[in-house]
Amino acid sequence: MLVELAVGDAYGAGFEYADPDFVAAHNTLEGYVQNPSHPGVRSGSYTDDTQMTIAIAELMVSGDPWTARRFADQFVAVFHRDERQGYAGGFYQLLREVRDGEELLARINPASDKSGAAMRAGPIGLLPSVADVLHHSAVQARVTHDTPAGIEAAQAAALVVHYCHYELGPTERVGQWIDEQLWSAGGAGGWSRPWRGKVGSRGWMSVRAALTAISTCSGLSEILRTCVAFTGDVDTVATIALAAASRSPQITRDLPKLLVRGLEDGPYGRGYLLDLDARLLSSASPDVVDPAGAYDPSLLGSWSDDSLYQGAMEAHRVVFMTGGAGRFENSNALATEVQHFAWETAPAKGIRIHFVRYEFQENPQPPASRPHWESEPVVMTARVGPGTDALDRDVTVLTLEDPTGHVRRYARQRRDR
């Protein structure tokens, strides 16, 4: 999700408010282009759209409260650690001057209906209910765009992700569905009306254009070209559209590899986005809880991190078997260690693991076995949900978090029943 929206942002940035003839000549998806009017934004680099989306995604995975002050702190922090152009001039200067969220909230005039709150709202759509999406997208919008139009645009941008992620219907009906949700919440609606022509700076314009692209196209490449072909504020249109479309199984994931590989890859570039994306999707997946049974069948089988972290020197695996037995395996070129355990679900927590035996094998010696030193059961939070591996292929991901906060992720290798 985050990589795709960043590709849309970076590709669209080359065409933002560019001459229509320039757009028509270069909108080929054959590579990133340098925007003739924005020499400070290098081709292949994302802009404020992605940077502010990162701020929201990081807050979501942190588990911190969703308050205006916390959002403001995030916006300031991500800007100062990785200052970049692309922001509106006045807001860019304000971010350079303020040191924390309290100062930002004290100085900003949030009476705007432009696209800033909508462009960053995508991750909020992963929340489990429409009510959650509407509430939290409004909270973040009010920090910078506290107007009815600014808030509703942010809610619509988050809702399209929700619709695609939870497979609530055919993509051609997404605009009608969003109208239904926002009319019920007292909104103005109008999101199902097709967009035509140049996209201006207001948030509702970008969201309607993105919805038009999603509802009329069948693949990410076609969506991206359609977004840019509108002309105008097309990096925002592409950011919103690809955030949602990347979560829909109805949309072909066919972004050109040269765009994915050509996306900036500095400290907060493609690699960072892949990792944050995995954590975001894991945090949005439901906890594994099955109070009615001894164990949750969604865990059964073999899981490994091999495909998630290609090139790693160590491999980590976990196996959950029927009857409540299991094992953790850690191996490298020199040795293998295995921790055998018994397991069961722990209501409202996840899983309870009781370690029983430890094995260590130094290659090529036979394994040595002894009772496990951990005598008390360990309760771990467990989540199973969709994700992508290191090659951007769809996988089922298991996330385990122990009481110390240590998190480990695995992709399913084999499912047992």
C-alpha cells in the first residue's frame, strides 16, 4: 500500500500542474520525469503526500492515542527528520519554524478545504469499521483542514481504502457506496459523479478524480496513467487512488518494475516503506482470539520469515500443530536451535505458550536436548492478516508480539487443517 501510493506520488509529481502537452508526451510509465516547474523535487522522489501519510501510518502502528496534539507532533517530527519540498509554500515555512505539535497547533490557521487532509488519510481506511474510519479521519483532518469540505474529503479518501481492503463490493460501485456512508453521516456526498478535466487544489476534486480512475480501470498501471492524464494536482490524485487500488483483489497489480525500483530508497524510501507497510497491515489485522476452542485454526501450519527478509543471515520459523503442540526454529549456517512448546488461545490476549524443551545443534553435530528454562507460560499477542513479501507478492502474515514488546513477523508456508 505505502510503496504503491509513494510510486503514484513520485510519478505524479513529475506532472503536477504541468502543461497538458508535456503530460500527453511523457505520461508513458516508462520512467519518472523531472517536473519543469519544480526543479527542487527530484524525479523518483515522493512529496508531502507520502511524507504525511507516513506520519499517520507510524502513529497507527505505535498504538498511541489519536489526538490532535499527537497528529501535530507526528507531522512536525517526520518533516524535520527528512525535510523535503512539495508542501504548500506557507505550510512548508511554518513547518520549518515550529519545533513541536503544540507550536504548530498554536500558529496554524486550519480553515482550508484543500487536499492536504485527504492525501494522507489512506491508512486510516484499514481500521475495522466505517465508524472508526469516519471518526479518526476527521480527527487528523481538523489539525490542518478544519472545514466541512476538508473533513469530508479526508473521510472519502479513507473510505475508498476501507471499501477495497475489506472487499465490500465491485470497484465500479465505490463512489455510490461512499455517498451512502457520508450521506448517513450528514455529509454532502457527490462522490459517485465522474470527474472530467483538470484537477484543482481542493480536496474533493482530487478524491473524485481518484474514484473515477479506480471505478473505470482494471489495473494499477492504467489507474496511474488515468490519474496523471487529468492534469493539475495529479500527484495527489495518484496517491489517493493507488493507496486504495493496491488493497483491492479486483485490481491487477501491474505497476512497472522500473517505477517501483526507481522510487527513492534513502533512509525513509522504498525499503522503509516496505517495512512500515508490513507493520501497518499487521496492526490492522484482527487479534487471534477463539474463546470457544482450545486453539485458533487460522494459526495452524508452518510459518517462516524467509520470504519477508531476503538475504538475511538467519531464518526464523514457527509451527503450530493440531492438538496444541508447536515449535520455534532459528537457524543459520553454523547452528540450529529449536524451542518446543504447547499452546492454546488466551481470550482477549492471543495465545498462551508453555515452553517444554530446548534443542541445540551445532552443524554437523547431533542435537543436544534439555528441558526449557522458561517455566511460566508466555502470553503473546497474535495477528493473522494480509501482507506482501520482499518481492511484493501477496502472502498471509502472522505477527507475534511478546510481553516485552518484541515483534516478529512470519509468512505462511503451509496451512494445516
